[in-house]
Amino acid sequence: MSSAVLIQPGASPVVAIAQPEPCWYAAQTHARAEKKAVTQLQGKGVETFLPTVKEIHRWSDRRQVVEVAMLPGYAFVRAVLTPQTRLKVLQTFGVTSFVSFGGEIPSIPDQQIEELRLLSENNIGCSETPFIRLGQRVRVLGGCLEGLEGILVSRHGEKALVLSIDSIQRSISIAVGDYTLERI
């Protein structure tokens, strides 16, 4: 934290301590309990965001449009993560934990939350897909390249799959922009 000294004429100096800005964090929830967790968090005064999509669910006698979580099992919380705030969130029905890596709870950039908000508010059709990084080994699902395996790379701004023939130390690159990929 930083501090600033405010000096007014005829008064003693006052030290003002800058408060940390609230950030977005991902909270894991029980399956299909995202809406209830968000409602309870909002009741506790915690700022939340739950991106949703509309899906058509079919039953034997009818079809109905249902609003479901865009990222099942996750809700987003905007707060300054003090021990009290963490406890308030974790003691909420439906919340199981904060997403953390190596014991650290990473914040989510505002831009990424705004992108999710844009998709959700405009009811843009989307679906969750496995997280794939450049350099990971992947397999093509569907189409004429189904089953093809290689390393995902970016070539001239486009996704490409690199197939390597180890014994002759040669590789071939194939554009896979419209194909569905899965991590191996």
C-alpha cells in the first residue's frame, strides 16, 4: 500500500492510506448451484457476475428455453480479498472454494469479465470448450482430419497443427482454424 501526506495550511499533516482496488476472482460452486450462490453472495453485499447462456432443453412432453451458467461450476466475485471477505464468500451456500494456483488466488482482468458480460448480455451462442494453449499436443475431432494428432501452433495469426516425423526430423503444418480440437 502507498500513502500520501495531505498538508493543509494551518493544520497538521494527515496521512491518507490508499485502499486497494477490488478485483475479480473466480469462485468454484457446487454443480448447478451457481445461481443460488450468486443470489446469496449478493445478499451479503458481495459484487458478483454469473455469465449465462440460453439453451433449449427437451423433455418427453415439451421444450423449454432455460438459462444456464456459461461456465458451469464457476461464479465471479469482485472484492478486495481480505480474510473477512474470503470467509464471507467461502461460508456461502454453494461456494466450495476460490480458484487458486500454488496457493495463490489469481485475479481475473476486467477485460475478460467484460468480454463474458458482452457474450451473456447479447445472448451470443457459445459453448464451453477445453482450454488449449499453443504448444500443446491436440487431436482433431470430426471432419476429414478426425483423429489427426499434432502440436497446436500459430502460423500467420491462424491456428495450425504441426505433424512431426521424428525419424527423418521433418514436420508438416496444416491449417485447423475451423476444426474442433481436444487436448491429448
